[in-house]
Amino acid sequence: MKTIEQKSIDSIRLLGIEQIVNAKSGHPGMVMSAAPGLHELYMNHLKINVKDPKWINRDRFVLSAGHGSALLYSILYAAGFNIKIEDLKNFRKIHSITPGHPEIDVTEGIDVSTGPLGQGFAMGVGLAIAEKHLSAKYNKKENKIIDHKTYILCGDADLQEGVTQEAIQLAGVMKLNKLIVLYDSNDVQLDTKVNNVQIANYKEWLNSMNWNYIKVEDGFNPEKINSAINLAKTSDKPTLIELKTIIGYGHDNQGTPAMHGNPFSNEDLFKIKSKFEIEQDFDLNEDVKEFWKEKLNLRTDKEYSEWCNQKDKYLINYPDDWKELNNIKDLKLDDFKELLHNEREATRISSFKTLTKMQNLSDHLIGGSADLSAATKVFGIHGDFSNENPLGNNIQFGVREFAMSCISNGIQLHSNLKAFNSTFLVFSDYMKNGIRLSAIQKLPTLYVFTHDSLAVGFDGPTHEPIEQLAGLRATPNLYNFRPADMKETIGAYVYAYNQKKAPSTLNFCRQDVSQLKNTCWEKTQKGAYTVSNNEEDFDIILIATGSEVSLALEVSELLKNDDIIAKVVSMPCMELFDEQDEEYKESIIPSNFENVCIIEAGASFGWHKYSGKKGKLFTVDIFGHSGNGEDVMKTFGFEKESIRLELKKYLKK
């Protein structure tokens, strides 16, 4: 006779399949194969509280294989989160709380938005880093306020992604022993059997990466699954548990690629229900519901109650630490007055000074660069984060740009840390999908990019960004700053740090630039403003960003000799300017004014909304050259006399 536990597992499987059949869309294969592993994790191990779903000390769970969402929604429903049967019936429908892939702030109980394979795994590594850092920082010998695990469920395809392998390497170096991965090893992916595209000995490979590896040959056996998870909890290394399963288990075509993403039919569902000997109609039977309530709630209520007792003592003995852990104070512009000066310097140096000051003002910052801190000048100032020094706030990411972006997102997701990272702007393309998930999840991750234009020079076209800013600016819910000097750098950083619902990129130059008289940190936070002395009478508007703002001002001075009055506008952030009210935008760039010139050493894409059809653009739409940075800039027309002559022709003067 089937045990109530096995009935519960099979019922969860069927509830997931019912969602997919009803939606006529979804991925049934993993629902059937991974159900026992996820069932046992939630029922017997995962530290959660359905009455406090954002509990800071809950175990974090990441469904890296986000296409298995129907399984997770079934589990969350059974566990008692705020998901109703009607929500499951609305699976994959617009505006439902059960979207095709898991989304934070849409579905209660979801810790991470996933879907793009591999990124969930790397974000899980970020969550584990955050836990290790915060526990070292805030736990007391007699009072552990942060002490939880991070669990990931991944599939075969997750492990093929390069970002996963980057993250695995870093997790092993850091000995993130509270990171436990359940690997649904069903030997099948969408197009083919796994062995047609991959040969891997995961035991040897993971052991070489300083991981603990456990294999469960019968990935449907609850007792063996639980034993493996319990063993993983005792490890001094991160652990991957390979659960050997069968994709689409119970279907006539189980074990084939057809099971991955083809929705089952009503006939398939009927056959599977008969095979599992379960009668349910789009809901769990009462005995299964009671099983979840009794077994899960008994364990999780006890764990939560014990932690609340710890918290009460912590609040009495360490009120300031508790306040710091749970609150991030906004930074103020005036905090950075001491950094203002009149010397020429590269904005990457201005960035270094500003970020250093920020770390002295805030205990929440943690991050690093992709093996380029010597060049980007971006690093944590409180020592390297490691297993031996978890208090360190500098993460040595190594040359792992994609994982760096995703790990930063995981850190940002945890609670109240502020994650930052850095590389050259041209390499932001490696990170683009991670940046996109920052924006989708509304995470205020800080991306610091340097060497932001043709002026990079000697390293040539492979290192000279052209199209990168245009691509970043095309990303919804992402602020992209390109400051002209120290004042704009401070304004950009403070805005990005204080932002709560969107990531920011901060883009800085390698070459020295002047500190400009009329730049303003407050106006930087409006996205664009006038930096010349003429607000009303002008023949042409010159809009520039970053290092080209000083060039635009020099051009405006030359044009005076030709009786041409130029209004110079610095536009450090397009997105912020576009958010301003119409009156302000009209005061900076009047919509009925045609003589608008753009000066930026990057692609023209995106600038025509300001220049209009009749405007003049000094931009770059071909790849650069290797040579002295100044010579390269001159070759592409970024020289004051050259621009002056072009503008005289443009204005026919």
C-alpha cells in the first residue's frame, strides 16, 4: 500500500501536470522527475515560515531550472503560501501570480527570478556569500541571528552553461559549505539525450573544484534523498547531490526529449492518474493537505519560534547591530564635499575616491572586479572575502564577468547588502543577461564600467567600446550614468546607491579630464542640465556626456569667434532626464529647436530622439583603431577645431 508520503509526492506531480494541461503550455518532464527531491527538501529540511515569507533567516531556495515552475507552485500551494487553486488554474496567464518562470514579488515564497539557465545557480552562490558575510558580521557567540542554508535545484542543461561553471569554481574556492545543490539528473534535454552533447565525470570534476559530491542512484527514493541532504549539511564544502531520475516519469514516452517541453494531453493526464492510483481533480486530497500541515508546520513553526527567541535577546543586547542589519541609510551629497578639487584626473580615479568614501560611510557595500581592480580602481576596502575572512568585503571574482553579475544579484537579493562589481565597459557584453535580470528583478546592483570610449587607444578595437552604452540604454529599468568630472561622479554614485528599485551602470573614462566650473551634483540627478552660461539665447545646443562634455565646452568657446552662441548640455543619464517633467525637459532641450548637436564617443543609436532628423551627430558607428588615445579620438573627429568647422558648415556660417 502506498504511504502518505509517496501519495503526497505523486499528488504534487499531478497538480503540476494539471496546471500545464490546463494552460496547454509548460514543461512537464521536470515536474515528474524532480518532484520527490523538491518534496523532501520542503517537507523535511527547508527552513521557512509561511506567515513570514520574507524572514531574513529563512533558507533560500533557487529553482535554477526555472521551467519547472509548475512543480514549485504546487509545492508552495501545499506548504501554505498565499497561492490558491485558482492561481494554479491561471498558470502562464497574463497578470497571474503563477507566471511561466518564477518571479520575485509576484509569487509569495519565490526567492529568485529564474529562467535563463545557469543564472539561478550563480545567484544561489551570491546568496550563500551574503549569508556567510552577514553571519560573520552580526552573529554573536551566544546568539546566531543569521544562520541558514541556500538550496538550488538544477538540471542537466544548467550545468552545461558557462556561468554555472564559473560560479562552481568560485564557490569551491570560498568553501561555501551552506550551499547545497539538488541536481535532477534525468539524462535528457530539449533536443537530445545528454550523452550526445556532453561527457562529464561530475564526481571527479566537482571534487577537483573543492566541492562535495553525493550520488543518489534512485532519485525517487525519499529516504535516500533525505539521507543525502542530511549528509550535505555536515560538509565543510559546497555540495552537489546528483539525483538520478527519469524525465516525464509515468508517461508512455518517459525518458525521451519529447518530455521536456511538450504539454501533456488530457488523455496523458488520465493515464498517469490511473498509473499512480490517485483520484484528484485540480487539487490535493484532504489527507495530503493534512500531511503537509502537520509535518511541515510542526517543524517550521518550532524553528521560527526558536529564532524569534534569539531575535528578542539580540534586540535587547545588540539593538544597533539589529538596526544596521535591517536598514540602509541613504547617502547625502554633502558627505562627499571633501572630495571636490580642481585638478585634472580620469573619472575612474574620481570613481575610486567616491566608492572608497562610500565604503567608509556604509557597512553594506560588498563587491569587487573581474580581475581588473588595478585598472578599474574598484574593490572592497575591508579585505578580501574568503572562508578564512568572511568579514572581508572585496570579492575576488577572477575573470568571470557573467558569474560576477549573477553573483552580485544573489547578494543583492539576500536582504540589505549593496552589491557592486566592475570590469571594462567593452566586457559588459559578457554580463548583459545578468544585468537584464537585475533590471527585471528591480535590484539596485551597482555596475561600474571603466575605459568607456575610443580613448582607450593602444589596446585597439577589441577593447574600445562602441555599441555597449546603446545596448545598456535600451534595457528597461536600468539607469546608465556617464559622468563628466568629480561632481557628476558623486551625484551619480549617490543616486545609484540610494536607488531602491533599479540597477545602475556607472561608466568612467581612463584619460584625465578637467574639473568643470558649472557641473553640479544635484543637477546630475536630473539626468541633463545646462553647463554653459547661457540658458536662453543660443544658436545651437551641444549635448555631450562624460569626457566629451569638456570638449563641447571648448568647442562652444571657439564658436564665439564665429558669432555662434552654443548652449552646452551635459547629459550624464538619459533615463533620468526622460523621467523629468515636460517643463524641465523643455527648458533644457526645447522640442521646437532644430539645431541640436550630439557629441559622444560611442554609437549614434538612441541619440536621434534628442537631435531630431535635422540635428548633427559626432558619434562613432564603426570599430576603432589601435594607437595613442588622443590620436584615435582625433581620427574619429573628436577634436575641437574639427568639430567647430563641421558645425560652421552645418549652420552655414
